[in-house]
Amino acid sequence: MEQIEFRIFKRSDFPVYQTWFSDPWLEAALGPMDQEWLEHILLDKTGAQYAIFQANEMVAVLGVVWAKGDAIYHTVSDLAIRPDRRRQGLGQKILDHLIHQVKVPKAKGWITYVEPNNAKAIDFMKKCAWDLVEDASMYAFIRTY
């Protein structure tokens, strides 16, 4: 598989990213993808929104929130894989790259939250070997360093 490149999401990435949301599953899971979302992620300093490229094409977008205060884990807030690139191992490669190669502030590890009715995301996190730590209104998956 070709190398992946992370960079901060730019306003110029938005038109391409927005087209991915014609996919019903992505729209239901992460939508709506609108101007309000764009303005928020461009101004937010509590984390980062990454555009992820392979062979100069944007193939994924990943949002993170940095641990602060009492929080010991950084949070993966969202991960969107371009619809035609799903189920090819890219999501797992992106999370591994984030954990092991992207320079981030110090923390104990990572956490992400998944709605109990999102079977695809739950299966994905289990496949990535993240630990399920709670069964409340949201499932939490943790990956420590």
C-alpha cells in the first residue's frame, strides 16, 4: 500500500470532502457536512482536523481533540474514509500512523466513542485492536501507548 501523508485540513479541501457525503452511510454517521462544520474546524485550537493523502489524492479526513485538564487520552472525534476506498485497510493504517508517527502532545493514549447502533464502526475498532472499556450510552474504545 502506498504511503499516507497527514496534513492539516484546509478550506480548499472542503469541496472535495463535501462530495463524499452523497454516500448515505457517511452522511448518516458524520453528516451534515456544512459551512458551520468547516468554520468550526478551521478556528478550533483544541485539536486538529487532518486531511490524509495517498498518491496526492485525499483519501480520508481525521479529527482529533487533544487531552487537557484531567483527561489522560487524546480523542479521535471522527474518521471519514472516501467511500470508494473503504474496506481496503486504509482506516487501520491511518490510526496506526496517528498513534506511532504523528507528533502530538503527550498523553497516555487515545480514546474514541462509538454509538451502540453503529455496528460498522464497532467492528472496525475491534479489528484495529482498540479495547472496549465501557458499555454506556456510547461505547468507548481505548488504545494506550
